Amino acid sequence: MYIIAADQNNMEIKILPGEVWYGLASDEGTKMPLDADSDYRFDMQPAHTGNQYSPLLVSNKGRYIWGDDGYNTTVSGGVITVTSKLAAPELHEGFENLRGAYLAAAKAHFPTDGVLPPEEFFSKPQYNTWIEFIYDQNQAGILEYASTLVKNNMPRGILMIDDLWSNYYGKWDFDRYKFPDPKGMMDKLHEWGFKVMVWICPFVSLDSIEYRDLSKKGAFVRSPDGSVRNVHWWNGISAVLDLSNPVDAAWIRECCQFLCDTYGVDGFKLDAGDAIYYRDDDKNYGNVTPNEQCELWAKLGLEFPYNEYRACYKCAGRPLVQRLCDKSHSWTNHGINTLVPNMLAQGILGYAYGCPDMVGGGSYTDFLPGSRELDEELFVRYCSAATLMPMIQFSAAPWRVLDSKHYGCILKLLELREKFLPEILRLVRESAKTGEPVVRYMEYVFPNSGFERVTDQFMLGDDILVAPVTVQGSTGREVILPDGIWSKYSPDESDSELYTGGKTVWVDAALDCLPVFVRKRD
């Protein structure tokens, strides 16, 4: 089994010749795959990642590592060392290749329940109000944003009202100064063809009625001395819910149900919940770990089909929508270059219902009026990279930040997505049954063919190869084609070109184009 050493909490595994490994966390995708030359460390107890993660490593040689309690990973000197505070992880092998190992892991540890998120997540773009309004979410602005979407020929989809639509954290009702008629707003948005989600988090503002009432009932994560722990997070200092406590769990469910019943809210963007906001020495009702608190927050979304998560632990195979964490509006520096490798990593962890970050990136300062950082070419290439992923989400209004030429590119890319939408829907429906990723590594589809390190292009299913352009100023790119006959997609089918695979080809790609190849099976 090539286990060098193992005890109650540790295991050392020799990396085989030609072997590479993938997994652990979506945000680690740019560092994958790991091989015998890697010098790498990832801590999962708790994980310091803002994205989806799971105690899974998968090998192209048909092996996988799983640990129910999570583990820390070190790769050095051709050896993978996994360490757990509780039970030691286990090595499983004999599954031939990457696909075989993944499917074995999925079946054993995160089998799909056969349920798919609502198809609107895939069939239409999503719109998030964050960048347009930041902390000034308001009824008039949101209605104007939605009506302008319609006027500018953007498809009507799911609309997410982001942070601070309420008075403060834990007061999960609309701020009546900013939203004088929330029910009327919701009815209008529904009439226009939108589904509406609102942002929530597990934090409760201190010195609030909700905080005082809940703390008297024994709610919240506590310090070792029994006092409510004050948690520092990106919006200040708050108390944090303990989802292992029936008091906290019932309260947040009631808040969500109130919004659905009273105003017609369709679902929730369940933000935060990251393991880093909990500690090993927390006192909590269920004696759960920080990772398990993250898992419990994710499971709340199973009760509300319209959901979205950025941080998630051990909930692969479930009908939860998973978005990559906020990226910078950049050609490098945690920007567009991370979308494909991180979506690939998300898929190999079992999170099939994935969404890349907001088109253009989630850093709102880059989109303020007069910003010198805004790059229209980059915005369009961001859209292009997301076009044939399971979902696509906008926040910065394209018609506001782009000139007519670049905005026209966005509309053309959305037309391209419509062409391939039947295949995207087929794949997500299939994934609900099989658990297979929708966005797949080249190695996953073409094992042992030399593609194990290709992470800048991806397979949509088994027959569609997608190669986004992510280099500034490029008018094309090199594409690695596997053996076989490939048809380069063209809107005019008579212009489609046939390529013989087994080589690297140069493909021109104007700003409104996305290089796509379809495998000819016959």
C-alpha cells in the first residue's frame, strides 16, 4: 500500500512514480496537482480557507485519502504526511485512475442524494447587488437595477440582495427606512421574472435585543469561562451562533421562514460560517469542532432550495450552490487566472454545483465611478471564462462599467451559453444521480495521457473542451487537444473547423469569443 508509517493520528504515504494528487480545498486549486517534487502544507484543523473544502485527496493512480475528522497535510521529499487530532485518515487504492478513485470516494463518503438545486441557477445568469450598492442596499436602487437589466436585454434570473438590507446583524427584517415596502418590492421583482434571495450570516450584533434574548436562553458560542465569545470578523465584532445548539438552530430557521412567509423571499445567500471564526477551546452545546460548525451552517441551506455558499465543509454531493470566494479585478494576483484551476478543484472535491466569482471580480473598489483600475478587456474575459461553467453571476452592472463595444461582447457570450445550455443542464441533472463533476480535469476524462498538469483548460462533461483566454492583450491561445477528431465551435456551423487531436494547436480568440472544441465520437 506504500504506507511508510502509520499510527493512531498520522500516516505517511510514498508518492508513486508519475503520481499526482488533487483536492483539499477549492482555493488551493492553483497549487494543484501535488507531486513528488512538491513542498506543500495545508492545515484543515481548522481550515484557513474562504472556500469549500473536504478531507479528500485523489490520485491519478487510482488512490484516495479520506479522513472523517479532517487532517493537516504536508508534502515533502516525495512523501505525503497526513495528521489528525482525532482518528487517523485512511488510504484507499486499487481504482485504476483519477476518475475511478473519485467515484469510489464519492460513493463511500459523500453519495449524492439525487436532488438538484433549482434549475434557474444554471439556466439563467445570477445577479448580486453587492458591487452596485455595497452597504447601501435599498429598495429604489434595487428596483432600478432590476428594471435596467430588463431594458438592457439581460436574461432575468436570480437576484441576490446583499449585505445590510437589514438594520443590523441578527435583525433579519428589512430596514424600513431603506425598504419602505419590501413586500411590494418583492412582488414587483417576481412579476418581472426574478427569484429573490437575501444575504444572511451567523453573526448577531452585540447590544441588540436579539443578542440579549438569545444569550439569556444559552445561545451562542462561548469562551471557556462560559461568557459569550466576541468574534472579530470583516464587519466588526459580534456574537456567533452555535448551530449545534437547538436554541440557535431553531431561531435562525424561524428568521428565514419569517422572510419567506412575510415577504415572499425565495432563498438565502448564507455567507460567513468559515471555520476560522470558531476556536478549538470554544464551549458549545454539541461539543463540535470549528470545521463541524462550518458544516452545520452549510446544512441549514438544505432546508431552503435557493441557497448559495462561499465557505463549506464536508457537504459534497448535496444540492448546495457553491461560489468561489471573491477574486481581485486582476490578470494575476488572485484574479482571473484562478477561476479555472479553482473550479476544477471544487469539482474534484464533489461540489458539482459551482459558480465562479462575480464577473469581473468581487472587489467593489475596482468598480467605483472613475476607478482607474477598471479594465474592460479583463471584465469581458472574466465573463468568457465563466460562460460555460455551471453558473454565471454578475454584480457590477455591465452596461454601467463597459462601453457599447465591450457590452456587446457580454451579450454575445451569453448567446454562446444559450447554445450549450442543454448540455450544461444535462450534466447537472446527471451529476445529481452520479455525483460526477460538471467541470472536469483533462486527466479525469483522458487518464494517463499526459494531461495531469493541465489546469488552464477544462472539460465540460466528457466531450466539450473549453479553453478561456486569461492573458492580457492576447488574441488567442494554445490549446492542448487529446487524441481524436475535434470540431472547433463556430456560431455558423458551416464555419466549424475539424482538428486532429494528439497535439497542441493555436486558436484565435477575439474578445467576444471563447475557444470551445467538441469531440466527434463517430
